[in-house]
Amino acid sequence: MGVKLPDDFFFGAAMSGPQTEGAWREGGKLENLWDTWSNERISDFL
């Protein structure tokens, strides 16, 4: 990529609770990306 980041540069991630917290079968909610990933590749999360 050619970009040099400082040695102490820290990557992070964030998500919205209402979009990622369970109960995807309730209240008309559909399965979200995290539900799909955790169901397909549960070993990655254990």
C-alpha cells in the first residue's frame, strides 16, 4: 500500500448496539451481519 503508519498507531472498530444485539427473530428484526458471521463461523468467536 505504501503508507507508513506510526508504530503506536492503533486501529479500532465500533458498532451500534441496537443493530448488533440479539433477538433478531423478534419485533420484525432480521438477521444482521454479526448474527450471520457468528452462526457460520462460531469457532472464530470462541
